[in-house]
Amino acid sequence: MVDKRPLIGLDCRYERHAEYEVLDKLYIHMPYHHALIAAGALPLIIPIVDDRALLSQYLDALDGFLFTGGLDVPTHAYGQPKHSETKECDPKRYACDKLLAELLLQRDMPVLAICMGQQLINVAYGGTLIQHIETDIQHTQVEPGQDSFHPITIEEDSLLHEILGTTELEVNSAHHQAVDRPAPGLRVLARAPDGVVEAVQMTDRRFFLGVQWHPERIASRPEQRQLFTAFVAAASERRGSI
């Protein structure tokens, strides 16, 4: 009998139609699915709903959860006026993601948060964001669909170092915001040369990791595949223990 793949939930984007609500869309970008399937997982998109009990039931069925990227976290969530460069995600998405983040604190479930996903968990747990990065390093895309690249430095005594086995890594970059004040319980694991936070970890969990770059887009690189392999392995271990 073939072992069942661990079931990994993913949050999704919400695109509101300008005229007709029946044409609203939920979607994610395909590289997330490709990377998870290649690592041995079974991805499942969790729809945007505002029902805590329903979301809890979804999470009860899962072995792990991945927060995906997207537009910016609404600034009211961390008590700042809106910067001119800030492009907020739809309030429905943030409300659902915040509920998911709160519910995940009640479970020792492996979590991976990518780009806006890292920013989301930081805000949801009480941290703040840099709304617009202005340094000598380019963190935004070169053009739509083409990420920029830069090095990061990883703390030795960290989950990320344990997974990747290195303190130096080149990553892709497609963001203009970043973690400012880390939320209580979140430890900074990696930074870019300009000090921008590139990875965080929830310290009281076995696997609860946020990364600012997009490993799913460069999963052809062995070290980026290893991140998904470790995440899926943690989800498989949880499946086997319950």
C-alpha cells in the first residue's frame, strides 16, 4: 500500500470584480502547487470564508499549512497610516488569513509562510512592517514575472540553518515591504545585507517558518527544494503521529 501524501492547505488571493460579485475570483500562482507536489505533498486551497468554525474544520483535516504571497497587509492591522506605495490586499483575504493564523497557534502543525505570508503572520501575532523599503539593494521585481536576486545571511543556531546547512544563500526577491518589529515569539533567522528581515521562526513550535523570498519560483535549485522537502517531511511526521 502506498503511503498517503500529507495534506497541505494553502491560503489564496481574492480578486473582486468591479461590477459583478458573481465574477469574483479566488486563486493562487501555480509554482506553490508544483513545489509541494514535487516534495511529496497533496496541496489543497482553502477558500476565503469568515467562519472560524468552518476554518477550524478545514485545519483539522490538514497536516500542514502554507501562507502564500500577495498584496500588502492592511495598515490598520498594525496601527500605521497608509504609505503612498502600499497596495493593500482585499479586506476579506486579510480577515480570513488572520483567523487562520490565530487558529494555527492552537495546533502544533507545520507552517511555512512565504513573502506576504511572512508579513501576515508577523502582523497577526502583534508585529509591525516596514511599508516601503528604500535601500541600495533591490527587493522588488526587475519587471513583472522577473524577480531580483541578492544574498542573505542565516543564523547558525536556527531551523533554517538546520534545513539548508549554510549561513549564506542567494535568494530571489519580489517585495517592497518587510518585517519591522517582530511579533512576540518570532525570532529573526536571516537578513539581507541591508538588514531587511529575510526569515523568521516561531520559537515554541517544531516547524513554523517564514521566508521573505519565493522559494517556489526557484525550486529547481537544490537548496530551495530542500526547504519544501523539510516542510513536507514535518507534515508527514505529524500525520504519522496522530
